[in-house]
Amino acid sequence: MIKFGPSGNSESFYAEGFSHTEEAADFVKNRGLDCFEYSFGRGVRMTEAKAFSIGEAFAASGVEISAHAPYFINFANPDDEMAAKSYGYVLDTARALKNMGGKRVVFHPAAQGKASREEAVALTERRLQTLREYIYLNDMQDMLFCPETMGKLAQIGTVEEIVRFCKIDPVFVPCVDFGHINAREQGSLKTADDYKSRLSYMIDELGMEKMQKLHVHFSKIMYSAKGEIKHLTFEDEIYGPDFYPLAVALKDLGLTPYIVSESAGKQIEEAEEMKRIYTNL
């Protein structure tokens, strides 16, 4: 079943007097939404007791929870010691999420740095093969690890690169951020066919079984010649992309992903809007 929800807590969550993640479960449910993404963007600093408390709240509400690993992960770092930290960031996120009752760990794969593109991608691929070994050693193979398409040209994470990484093992499932794709490709996503071309390519390469587990991030994003600058809201009329043609593409292709709104400050309202658009097709 397709799911819609916010990334983190919107401005309205705090404006209504809420402050604890446990309260987000009913806040999301009462808006008619189905999922929530918790961000460990600045590091995994959560006690087991807090994770279990969050898990109980989300289980009671019937809202599915996912988690975003720290933003400073870089599997293309030439320094093996620094790369080892990236394994830890992903695994620590997975442990915390497991305690919260979730299964989907989203992470940024890498930055190109001074290496050639192919060297950086190949190194990232080798490191993700090692990450796969750690996932199995830690008995986390029942979870999904989602490398994300990235919005800046200097980052590793084109659609093709993410597909390559997701071929390593069944535990790797793509996180497709359509705002990122649109930003890095300078406004390429305009029609349903634009979305379908990317999604059909992924279905052909990865198979429908894996693509039915697809994780999606969506928001409008400002960009420059170097790609992503910042997240916007649906009020933007300059940068895009628009959700309606993606909704059409998803229905036409029979895909039912987990869709997370990353709009600036209005995540929950724009998750509601996406669900309305999709439901009314």
C-alpha cells in the first residue's frame, strides 16, 4: 500500500504545542497520513529507552517509521578510517530504528572529492559490499538500506549510480529524491513521461519486486548550475518539480512506494496535499 508522511516535525507541529517525537505519531495519524521519517542527520544520539518509547507510540498509532542516517556519511572517502566511521553511522541508525520498530534506513552514499567519477563510484560500491557484510553479521538483513539520489553534481547519487549500488544485495533498495534529480538535471522533471522514464529504467534494472519497496523523498528544490541549493514549498512556481505528474506515473506503472515530504517547514501539509492528489486521480 502506498504511504505518505513527513520528514521530521513541521512548523505546525510545534505551533500546536507539541515537542516530543512520541506525539508526532498521533499528529501524523490524525492528518490521515501513514508514515514518518526520523532524522539522525547530525548524529545518532538516542538512548534505547527513548527509541523504545517512540516505537511504542508509533506502533499504537499504526504509523510506519523510517530513519535518515547522518548526513556526513561518505563511502568514497579515500581514508579507510574515515570510511569505517560511515559503516558505524549506518549501523547505529539501523539499531536505533530497529528499537523504534522501523525497517527503512536512508543514507547519502558519498561525495566525489578529488577522485574521478568512476573511481569514486567504484570505491563506494566496494564499501557498500563491505557494509552488506556488516548488515548480515549484525543480523539486520530483515531491514532495508536505501542509498539516496543526490542533488549536487559533486555528490555520488545519480539514478544510474543508485541502481548500481542496489544490485549488490536485496537489502539495498533505492531512495529516489525527485527534487534532487530535478535539481541536478536542471529542471528535467516536467511531465509524467519524464518521471516514467526514470522509474521504468529502474524497474527494468532492478525488477518490480524490489521497486515495490521503493522509498521516495519529494519536495521542490532551488538549484544552481552546481545542483541543489535549498528545499522549498509547493508555493514555489520557479524551480519545481510538481507532484501531479509523478502521481500519474506511479499509478500508470503500478508502483506503491513510501513517500516522504521534505518541504521546508510544511512537510505534513504537503504530505497531505500529495496524498490528496494521488487519491483523487
